[in-house]
Amino acid sequence: MTDLLEVRDLTVHFDTEAGLVEAVDGVTFNVRSGEILGVVGESGSGKSVTALALLRLIRPPGRIVQGAVRFEGTDLVGLSEDEMRAVRGTRIAMVFQSPRTALNPVLTVGRQISRLFELHQGASRAEGRTRTIGMLKLVGISEPERRARQYAHQLSGGMCQRVMIAMALATSPRLLLADEPTTGLDVSIAAQILELLRDLGRRTGASILLITHDLGVVAEVCDRVAVMHAGQIVEVGAVRAIFARPLHPYTQALVRSIPRIDRDVTMEPIPGMVPSLLAPPPGCRYADRCPRVLDVCRRDRPAPRAAAPDQEVACHAAEVEDAPARG
Amino acid sequence: MRWRRLTRNRLSFGALCVILAVTLTSLLAPWVAPYDPDNPDAEATLASVSMRHPLGTDVYGRDQLSRVIHAGRIDLLVALCATAIALTLGSALGAGAGYRGGWVDQLVMRSVDAIMAFPAFILAMAITAALGNSIANVVAAIAITHVPIYTRLIRGEMLRVRETEYAEAARTVGNRPHQIVLYHLLPNCVPPLVVQATLAMGFAILTVAALSFIGLGIHPPQSEWGQMTAEGAGYVVSGEWWLVLFPGFAIMLTVLAFNLVGDTLRDLLDPRMRGVR
């Protein structure tokens, strides 16, 4: 599989009154075509900011300080605003966390979708309407003609999320950024939405970047997973490998904090909180919470090392057999 | 729903009827008015209230009722044009300032502050005095003094809606800034705008009348409520009370109606009032 998206050393800073917040710090990962990459981490670990940075929608006081975002061979960071606008919505689309507030309250949901066909593909109003009905059918909405004429507040949460997905997929993007798409939905609806995402991803060949704080979701739908902590990616790899043999102490703690009903193990919460990103100390940002902290951890920032064929970890203490260090 | 709630309140229902009645008679003035408003009748000068002249006649024997009806026409038209212009201009400025922020915001808002530093009526007087008192200039004067109201209102609303998730969503699908503002954000600012425009209509009518009262608004022979009141004021002492009473009453009734409807709309559209019976 080839890489659809290659993010190198992406760094996003926010100039706040309290000082410089290093929200995303040197993040490097890739998304292969057709795969679902999960990005997990606690609240405030920089997952959403990373997604917005990919679309170059970080607004002041935030800014992309450095890094490259290679998408389909072009570096998005270097594009003009006009070129970037053409990428948004057509090549990369986004599904939001709270569908009800991400839909415009004064426009019918059908109008919001059909506008995309008019905006990006120069479709006529009638044509947009027909294709909208098609999209609503595709995402499993019954009575699409009637639903298209309704407003967000008249639809259920799950229905709204289906509409958001229809909107995101309307112009057949190659990459879908899904920012906690199942937050606020009840468990069975959430499962349906995830199923729908995975299914549509497969059918359209689009890759999905799935942001979540739920490792259960990752285990269920993702091919690979990137674990974020305090604005940095601490471990990336195939879902199977990471769950079987987590190497970073943070990933290990995350895996241990999943409640299990099939085995008799106690759930262990992770001590401490995500450290402040206001002028973080040099070295590993997990050091203060880490049970296996070494002296070197407080001095040097750990570089990602290949640990297995499809697993990379950024940790001084992780046992990595004979793998060469990667700069 | 909302409409029902507007008509359920007897006071606002009455006010709505008044606005409707005034608008209708103004539109149909040539057919509704019993006489030509400019036609003098030497036989019946300063005639009191009677069956022939329900609101009496003036010093030239012109029918007061016909003049009041035709005056309403010009008052409503001027107020409506001025409100429409101020609303369009003010919304555009406010939307630009609020969405764009930065120096655009500073420039627009400081200019608006400069306009607001003058008492609105004095400013309107100065404008008509300087430009001459044609109907177009009265419209312009009122529009200019009303622009700040809408600019400030829409700027505030923009600051709120531009941070919403649907604004963010509109950006992620590649809309241009002006498309986001016009298509996605402005429609969400309409409710407070409607309230403001209704209240401002009443105020605009009052300003037209006041300008004309002091001779800087609509000038004779065109009849206008304020100017008729001014003319009639001279006859109060000599006992021709109908000349000042009826045009003055027309002003009061119309302005009151707009204010009442505006207030009721505000209560209805206030999010905190939603669901409250």
C-alpha cells in the first residue's frame, strides 16, 4: 500500500496571553491509501488540532510553525489559500464531533449537502438535489426525500451524524478526517456509525483518520493506530501489534485502562494529567507520569525507533530488540 | 406557532392590526382618501369635524383626512427606505468587521463610534440642512444615523456565530469567506435583526416627522404628519384643535404600534423565552 498522506514534523503553536502553547510538537505519521488510522489520546493531547492543521484551518492565535503535509504528492503547507480551498471538501473532508451543532440550524440538511455539489462541481440546483437524495440513501437514511427537507433540530443525533457523513463523502474525498464521530451517541448508534464509516471507506477507497479517545473503537475499526500524548506521537503501529505488545509506557497504561469483562483484571487508571503545554520541559513529556522514568528521559526527547516491522515507539525505556535508532 | 403567539397577546395583536391598517391605507391612498389632498375648497376653510370632512379642513379648505392618509404614505415610505438602506449597509459593515476582525474591525467600529458621538437627531438635522430637504436627503439622513445600530448588532452576532461548529464545518468544505458569511452565518443573525428593524421603523417615522416639524424634512405642499402638526400648532389658540390633534395622533399611534410589535418580537425570539407560554 502506498502512502496517501505523509505528515513530517508537524508543529503547531498557539500564542496565548499566558505564553506559547506547543499544542502539536513534531508530529510524524502517514496514512496509507484505503486504511483507517486511529489517533488516540486523552483530551488536550492535540488530536483535533492535528486534524485541523492538515486542512490548514488553524486560526490565529494558532499557527503551523513547521512541518510538511504531503498529500497525494503535494505539500499542502506550501499551497496558496485558493489551492487549499479546492482541496478542502473535495480531496479531504471532515466529520465533526457533535453533528447537531456542526449542521447549520437555518438551512435544511438537504440544502447543505446539495450546496457542495454546486460549490465544487458546478452542478445545477436540481441536479444537486437529486444527488443529495442519493447520498442520503447511501448513508442509510430512510425516506431521504422527506429528511432532506428537514432541519438539524428535527433529526436524531445518529441521523445528524449520518447527514454529516453524507456531506463529507459527497464530493468523493480521498481522505476523511473523523473527529470523535461517535461522541454523544449512544452505544448501539455509535456502533452503527462506525460500521457505516468502515463500510463506506472500503466501498469508496477513501482513507480515514479516526480521532478518538476510545481504544475499544480503535480495536474495532482501525487498521493502524497512532497514540498521542501531550502533542506528540509516542507510538504508531498496526492495531494488532500495539494491542498485543504495547511498548510505550503510556500505551501500556492506556491498554490496561480498558475495562475488561472477559478477564479478571482490575482496571488501572493512568496517574496524573496531560502536562501543561505551556513551555514544556525538554525531554519526554510523559516523564512525570511514567513508572519507568530514567535520567535520560528528563534530558533528551526520545526519537521514534522501529520496534517491529510495523511498530514505532518514541521511548528511552522501551525494550526494542536490535532495532536501529531512527532520527 | 410563533405567529400564533404574536397574535395571542391582545396588545401586540392590536398593534399589528394598526400597522397593517396604516400600511394598507397608505398603499391605497388615492382610492381611500375621500378628496384630493391638495385641492383647496374656498367654501370650507377651517371647517370643524363633520360628516363631510371627518377630520375637518385646514386654512385652505383642504380635507384633513385625505391629507393625513397621503401623509402616511410619505412617512412610511421614507422610514421604510431609510430602514432598508441602513439595514443593508449596517449589516454589511458589521458582518465584515465581525468576521474579518483586526484592522477592518477597528476601522469600521471607530467610524461607527464617530457617527454615534453625535446625537442622532442633531446629525440628521445637519445632514438635511446641508444637503437641502428633498425626500431623498431625508432618507439619507435617517439611514446614516441608523447605520450604527445595525453595524454593532451584526458585528456582535458575527463574533458569536463565527465560532460555531457549523462555521468551522463551512470552512472545512472549502467555502470562501464571503460565502461563509452570506450563506452560512448571516441567516443565523436574522431574528435580532428583525426586532431591531421593527423598533427602528418607529424611530425613523418619528425622525421624519420631527425633521418636517422644524421645517427640515418634507416640505409643503406635500402633506406630512410632522409638518401638518407644525402648521396646526398655530391654530390651537384660536380653537381649530383638529389641525394639530389628528396628524399628531397618527404619529403617536403608528410609532407606538411599531414599538409594541418590536418588543413582542424581541420577547418571542429571545432564546430564554422559547418554550415559555
